[in-house]
Amino acid sequence: MPRWSRTSRILPAVLVGLLVAAMLGGDRGSGGAARLRLDVTPAVALADQPLRVGVTGLAARERAVIAAEAEDHAGRRWRAEATFVADANGVVDVSQDAPVDGSYSGVDPMGLFWSMDPLDGDASYFAPVWPHVRRDFTVWLSAVGGGREPAAVTVRRDWTAGQVSFTELTRATDGVRGLLVLPPPDVPRRRGVLWFGGSEGGVGGLYDAPLLASRGHPVLCLGYFGAPELPDGLHNIPLEYFAAAAELLAPHSGGEVAVLSYSRGTEAALLLAQQRPDLVRAVVAYAPSSVVHPGYPDSGAPAWTYRGRPVPTGRIPVDRIDGPVLAIAGEDDLLWRAPTFAAELVLALGGPPHRVLLYPDAGHGVGTFPYLPSKTVHQGRTGEQNHGGSRAGDAAARRDGWSEVLNFLATL
């Protein structure tokens, strides 16, 4: 047999052997130990969607530290980490395994996200850049264990899915101050949402809105005090102003709107639904009130007016509300009696289809969307405010409550 023919058969055999060896050893380090592999799915998702995080390549019962880092709007780094023990197959699944130490406790697929703290020790609220300036933010995840080479993955958290549009609204041009956020043109339209907050003032809902719009909901984020062109305090705010905002949104929403409100804003939301049942299809009330309170800060002036007259303090009338109300409260709310107010509200409404969601370990920070770090003590207009609850309790309430809100709005 010619020599070249024998060699031609040997070389392929050698190459196959090398390939098999490479495949068998491809997940092993220089010392022969299996390499860590960090899997995060999906790598790109809306910011209110959960991820699955897992580590493979560990020895049985070996420990691994998984960490998450992100930057806030000021460029500060936030970080959380937790130590896990691998199962008999050398696998850690964060959606099923509780950490033995770290930034959070218990089984929580997204615990590494909401439990992040700033590296500089300043516990200010984590806020990524405004969504209508930059529509995503990055979270860096890493895993170390057993002296192996660390594994790292970068994930992108999106505020929008598709071509969501943002339009600034001014009193001078539009009659109201806020932001109109419209869904992508190729997404089926759902009920529009008029969003406004409470005693913090300003234009709120800037992160909620693109998440809702991505699912087909036109959203108008409304400011009613504490912003340019608006009063400085929560005093003498005409209910007609909220009606004008709802009428501005209605053409994008089939003629009717849902109102999503928070804290002091729930008073205006319920009063609007009472006065304009033809316009308000439903109300979502986070940390709600069942009564009208005085203006804030209290100066003797009323909070709200209607047809030029003060709306008196006392029980909010609800007999003309023509649509479901979803009230959401934390049972450990220390800012005001939100759980009692929520129960009183639904009792006055007459029960189903109106509902109350109560979360035992949550405080005034019971809403809205989940998976961002937060704190339970805030600086309010009259000083420091303890909102009650715990970070873990608020995180659990937001996870469950946001899902309930999305389902509630989708059925309107």
C-alpha cells in the first residue's frame, strides 16, 4: 500500500481524537476542573419581566457567589450578591434555590435585582436614566466559586418594546402638564391609562408608562403640582384639570380611560370617577384613601376644588362610579391607614367586581412595577417619612401586584 495512503487515514483519526478531547475538556480550566457557566435568560427583556439565573460547572455542594451590578441615573454603581450551595449535580438555580448568605433571603428569582445597594452607601432610590432619553439599562451579573475562573453575563433591561413614542405636554399648549406615551403602531390598542401620583408632586409614572405602552396601553403621565407651570403645593387643584387630561387621552383610548393613581392622588382619581362616570372606565388605587384630606402641606387650604368650590374633607362619595376599582395596599403602611382605607372603599362600592389586594409585609411602597431597588424611608415635603414595610415585602408586593394590575387593565 502506498505510504501516502496510510498517512491519509491516520491524520483524520488524529484530528477526530483531538476534536473529541476538546469537546470533553471545553468546559474545564487549566487545572482540569470544570469551568463555571453563568446562564441568564432571556438576555434582553422588559424591565418588569423576570429572568432565570443559573450556574453550572460546580462540584456537588460547592458554594458559589452570584452578584448583580447596575448604574443609576447619576452614574453610581449598585450591587447585590448572594452565596448559594450547588446541588448534587453542581448546579445552582436562583429561581429554586435560597441563598445561604447575601443581600436577600428566601427563594426569589429576582432577589439579586431588587436588593442592590449603592456602593457609596447613599441609599437614595435607584433610578436609571429617563426612559424617553435612553430606553434601556444594563445589569452585569457574575459568578465565582471553587477557585475557578469567574463567569460573567451582561443583560439588557428595556423600558420599551417596539417604537413607543413620547410627547411632552405643557399647560400653554395642551392645557395640562405631563407626558403622553403611545404604543408602537403595530401593537393592538388597549385601554388608555391616566397616571398620576401623590404628595411627592411632579410628573410621575415615567417608568410605568413605557412598560404599559409596550403592551398596547396609551398612557398620559400627569403632573398636577410641584412642576413647572403648576402650583407649588397640593392646594386648590381643580378636578376639572384631571377631566381635561382624561379627555385629551380618550381619543387614543376608544373614548374611555382607566386611572392609575397613588396615595393622595387616589382621592382625585376616585372623585374624577364619581364626577365623570362617562369618561372613567376603571380605577387602580395604590396605597389609597377613602376620604378627602386637607391640602398638603396643610395650610388650611383644601386639596381639591370642583366648579370653583372646595371639595369638603370627609368620606369620598362613590355611588356614581361606573367601573371596577382595584385597591392595593401594604398592611404595614406607616404613612397612613391605607389598608383600612382600601377595605372601607371597596365596602362602600359594594364588593365585586371591586377588589382589595393586601400585602402583609409591604408598606406605602407597595407599588408599582417590580425588580428595581428601593428603600422604605423617604424624604418628603415635610421631612423624612417612614413608609413602613420591608424591602423584601415591598418587592414581593410589587411582583404580585403588578401582574394583577396588568391583567386588570388587559380585561377592560
